[in-house]
Amino acid sequence: MLTAAQRDHIQVVLVRPRNPLNIGAVARAMANFGFAHLTVVAPYEPHWREARSAIQAESLLQNANRAEHLAAAVADCTLVLGTGTLTHRKPDQRVVPLPALTPELDRALAANGHIALVLGPEKHGLTREDLSLCHALVEIPTDARQPSMNLGQAAAVCLYELATRCGDPSAAGAAAASVPAAPAPAPSSTLDRLGALIEQTMAAAGYSPRAMQPANRHDLRVLLRRLAPTPLDARRMMGLFRRILFRLNRNAGFRS
Amino acid sequence: MLTAAQRDHIQVVLVRPRNPLNIGAVARAMANFGFAHLTVVAPYEPHWREARSAIQAESLLQNANRAEHLAAAVADCTLVLGTGTLTHRKPDQRVVPLPALTPELDRALAANGHIALVLGPEKHGLTREDLSLCHALVEIPTDARQPSMNLGQAAAVCLYELATRCGDPSAAGAAAASVPAAPAPAPSSTLDRLGALIEQTMAAAGYSPRAMQPANRHDLRVLLRRLAPTPLDARRMMGLFRRILFRLNRNAGFRS
């Protein structure tokens, strides 16, 4: 069972939801399982805060954050979990079946991290671009013949699993013990600053054709989240890349 | 993980649902988790089979059974599980938290039983009368400040738990081993025939005032489900009560 303090470290992020009734249904499920922090990214319908389906969750919806981009929504998070099914894709991220999520989440909570559960839009779910901002993809084990869940139902299932099976202090202790003193990873915003600096360096070094830049950016995001550097690691890497960039630009200046 | 054959022994029963969209949402969640058997009891809206929310579950809804009473819907079931929260009531039945349901369900499956998951209407859930037809009440552990779940979301959460955590053959074996060769209980219809016969006997014996009959009927139903007699037990009990009833009626005939 999660404590109130642990629930406070978990936010739900809805990316480009179309139907306000689904946003309200997610808010209701959050209230049912004791979660309070909702962020809505680029919602399609301007009046989503009035969704009538947010029964007994009206204030949760009123107090929800709004962001234009997923990167901003998860900036302070150390564990970003995308959700979806795998029927039509082969993800770049690790895949964790929802029933097996507990140890990972308990480790992140034990390290005092901030966690985001990210749900994609109704029709097609999270894009590859969205997923590049996630540390792992949580898979709800649905039937192969009908894998696509309703947004509010998918949220309810995920939050039920989190609320009832995560946060057990003994399990967290055991999970923490099984990992040799894993330091807390840097938050997403740090990874994005580091990524941007590496991209700049790649460009300055003429690393690859301009047409390759989106693909490189994607691979870089995925890589950094898999490596999960600590804040200190990230600071050191940035120091190095700043130095390299400075040199590259100075040399370029010499030549011109 | 449940096998296809095990899923085939599980049905979902919706009691007096008002909103066809919720019926469709339940059908969708069933398709997501690989369940096919839906029974709708006394639906409010005649056109519920056309619910647009039954995405990729249209045929499931078309093939759903319809019953006028819960007793008829669960007649062949050996384990009838009501669902709800406990905030406003003190149930007569055993209460099983949803995350702890696995051993009970695996035992019922190991005994080749038929199982019903019963969900009540949107506003107030299952009545005390409905619950008297259930062997146990499954409680979804929701927040005390907002316990009431949306019908489609409650169904999704229950079916997720069943689909992912029940049906493990080793767990079923272990569960079966921990119970000393528990024989399969009689189905609900047998319990209801036995109950009716006992009621008749009570009336013939002048057991209690007529005003007490509904309360007695309720207590009797609850008792029989708690005792869980086997088909043979039930047959013997009925033999005894028929004999008693015959004698009571003959004596009454003598006197008049």
C-alpha cells in the first residue's frame, strides 16, 4: 500500500487527450485510488476542466496542470513510465508488464524520486517521440485480439496496480537491498539539457548529415534514459561537452 | 494467467445497469482481458445492445444473455462474487479484498466450478437482496474519501486482476493442496430450491410471523451460501425437508 507521501511523488500525465469525458474518467480513477497530481499535455478540447465524468474529482481536475509538451510535464521526474500495448510496435525502451512493476517503482520511491505515469491519446496511444521521453514502457497485458483499452479504464487498471501493490516498505527495502546502493538518477529536464548540448556538439563536429538529426535526437534521448546518469554524472558530461563545443567552435573560427 | 478454458468458466453479470455506455465499456474491458460471457439483468434502457462504447466488443454485446433476476443469471454458478465498497454497509457475506482474490478463485477453477463476477447499478451498487445471492463480496480497495468507482472502470480493474493473477496451475495446485480435498459446492439454483423448500417448511411449521418471512429468506440465503453444501448434501437436506413438510401438512389435514 502506498503512503500519502509516496502518492504525492506520483503524477499522471495525459498526452493530447481528445475527449474531455475520458479526462474526467481518469481524474475520477485518480480520486478512487488516492492520487492528486494530474498534468494534461496539449488537450484537444479547451473546456476539458469542466468534464462531467470527473465525479467527486472536480477539484482535482480544476487543479490539474497544463503543459504544451510532454518534456515540460515530466521535467522533474526521475522515472517516466509510458503506457500502451506492443501489438503494433517494437519499442526502444525496456518493457515492464504492469503486474511486474512493483520492484522498479519501489526503488524509485525509495530513492525519493518523482514518478510520472504517461497515457497517450485515445486512438493511437503514445508516439515514438513521446516514448523517447520515457524510461520504460509499461504494458497492460491485454488480449491480442483486442489490445486497445479505453483511456479511463487503462488509467484505472494502472492506478489500482500502483495503489495496491507498490509502496510496501519491506518490499522497498528488499528491492533497495538487491540493488547495490543505486544513486538517484537525474531528472528528465537535466537529461534534456545534456541531450541538447550533445546534439549541438554533434552538429558542430559535422557528425552526420542534417537529415539524420531527428533520428539522432531520438536515439540520444532513449540512450540517456537507459543509462540513467545521476545529477553529478550529468554535470560532468555537460562539462566535457561544453569544453568540446568551445574547442570545435574556436577551431571553426580559426579556419574561417 | 488464465487459460482460455478457465476464462470460459467465468461470466460477468451486470445488475440493473442504467447507462448503455457503461454496459458497452464493460464489454470492451471484457474483450481486452479475454472474457466472453456477459449477462445483463433487468437493464433500464431497451437498446443497450447497440452501445457505441463497446469498441471491438460488438459481438460480445450482441451475444450477451439477458435475465430478469440475478438468481436466474447465476443459477449454474458455484462461486458468485459481488463487488462493491464497504463504506456504507456491513455485509452479511465474507469480504475478500480484490488483490487477495487469487486463491479463492483458483480453488473454484480447480473444482471445475462456474464463477460469476456481479456488478451493481451505477448509483448505489448491489442491494442487500442482490448480495444475499453472492458467496462473497469482493472489495476494490479505494480511497475512503472517494470510494465510488465508475462501472466500466470497476469492471476493468476486477478483470485485470483475474486475468493476470488467477489461473496459475501451480498456485491452483498449492491452493487445492492446502484445502483437504474440498468437494465442489452445489450451484446457486440448487441452493435456491433448497432454500424455498426450507421456507415452505418454516411456514408450514408456523415457525415465525408472516412479517418475518423476508428477513428469514435473506438470512437463509446467506447461510446456505456460507455453508456451501455439495450437490449430494443439498439433495439429502431436501429429502429431509420434503419428509418434514409432508408430515406437517398431513398433521394439519388431520386436525382440520
